Amino acid sequence: MSEPGSQSSEEIVLSVSNVWKIFGDRADQALQAVQQKGLSKAQVLEEYNAVVGVADVSFDVLKGEIFCVMGLSGSGKSTLVRHFNRLLEPTAGSILIDGTDVTALEAADLREFRNLKIGMVFQNFALLPHRSVLDNVAMPLEIRNVNKNERMRLAASMLKTVELDAWGNKFAHELSGGMQQRVGLARALAADPEVLLMDEPFSALDPLIRRQLQDEFIKLSAVMKKTTIFITHDLDEAVRVGDRIAIMRDGRIVQIGTAEDIVMHPADDYVADFVAGISRLKIVRAHAVMRPMEQYIAEVGQPPKSAPRVNEAESLSRLIQLAIDDEAPIVVEDNGSEIGVITRPDILQTVIEGAETS
């Protein structure tokens, strides 16, 4: 798990340190009991009539990264994200965004900070029905007192970015669910926030529309490079969208890593069960399957000759196809250097391990 300060400070946009959220009139007493006695979530509820929503969460998010937080219903993921813009007050811990401790801001400073630094996309779209699409997108700029001509220009530009420039004069009820969510995304981005919070933004949509919006968001993120916290209960979505994934259970983070890290090396049985249904074919890459070249030479005596060559990021599905077409071991390269070898048994073992967990 990534600890605060584990990356260079120049790269870190969001740093979460030992954040707790306990709901109830005796939250402080419950927190002390949990920390000193190690009480379970059920014991806290029974003894203090308090609910542990987030438990000692720490991680860093890098500039431009899409960081997915996922878990089952009640795992604490949506509770956690609402602390980053202080829609919820933490019981303990600190949250730094671009070097500012959000938990220490007074009310007026917090409102200004939200408006300047944070954008949020909600699951239920949250568009104002009495405003046009263009006015909805321009609203954060209006709050910032940007003059009308400028905010309408910026709003129109953002609508064009999400391919809704022809719909600016319509109202929310005239748009489909997918279109409304794109308006919500355009509104969040219009004010050019440092951090984008997305709380299950596509979960209310039909599967086909959901997948299309995931694709559009991935393309948009590649261009705008916004640091994003993306909340989801869908592992397939997290794998498609996220650079890294944090899996939560009972308010705690169980594991953080890339999709490949989590699928290949689950931290415990809970994570293993979680990822059991995920196909390895497009997630697992050559570098995770290969044996280092030095090890292969030590075992065989010499590097393979006339072997197919792949980049270390080549997918397992492509490796399987190469193994079908050619019996020779596959050489893995990185910037022209031979760094590893993959044999048919290596590929078969990876596939078998994936099948055994499904």
C-alpha cells in the first residue's frame, strides 16, 4: 500500500493520512476504543452505538492519475470521497490537496477552495432543471464571478469537448441519461479544477451507454490529465478506467495497486474472491509472466535464438497467440534490451492460475 510521502512531493496532488470517520454521538470515544483495544466494526456499534465509516485510510494520488476506489455496498468508498471536499467532516486524520490541508480550512476558505480546486460528478447527474444545459455548465464560473460572456464562452467550449455543443439551449429533461451525465462532467471540468471527484458517475446508466461513457472519459482524461478519484463498485469499470485501484472493505483499504498487481497478487482471500471473475487476458502483461533473462540463461545455458520478440507491456492474449503460432520461447524487450523470456509452460501456468481462482 502506498504511504503518504512515498512519492516525491512535486508529483503528489492528493495525500490522505490516517483518516477516520465514525458516525454517532460518541464518535471520539469510539475512535479511542478502536485504536487502543482494536474493536471490530460490530463491537463499536454494540458498545458505542456508533458506525465506523472510514478506518485509518492513507494513500497518495499523483498528478494526472485516475485513482479508482472500489468495494461492495457499505465498504466506505462513497463516504471516503465526500471527505475530500469536506461534504463530511473526518473524525481524525488529514487530507492535503495541492499542499493545502482541507480539514483545517474555515467555512469561507473552504467554499473558495472547493470552487477553485475541486470538481465533482454525481451519480444522479444533479443538474438544475430550471437552467439550460449551457447555464448548468457555466454555473461554477458564475459562482466564481466570471463575467457572463467569458463564462458562456468557456461553457460552450466544454460542451463541445463532450460533444454536446448543439444541445446548449436545451433543458436537462430533454436529454438522455448518458447526455445528462456528460453535462455533469462538463460542468465539473468547466472551472478547470485541480482534482476531479467522480462518485459512481456511470452506475445509473444502461450497460452499453455506460461503456461508451467510460471510453469517452478515458479519451478526455488523456487530453485534460485531471487528477481523478473515481468511485465504483464495478471491478470491470475500475480495470478499464483506473491507473491504480484501491479495494475497500469495512471502511479500510485492503489493497492498492494496478489492475495487474491486484489480479496477479491479491492481498488476501477477500481480494482474490473479488477479482476471481476478471479475465487475465488483457490485464496481465509480459513483464509479469516472464523469467528474467539471467535466470533463463542459468537454467538453459544460452539465450533463445530466432525467438519472437515482444515489448514488456504486451498482453497475455497476444502472448498466447504467439505461443500457438511458434513453439520457440518469447523474448521480452525493454527499449531494445533483452530483459526476459516467456515459455509455453510460463503462459500455461498463468492461465491455469487464473482459471483456478474463477
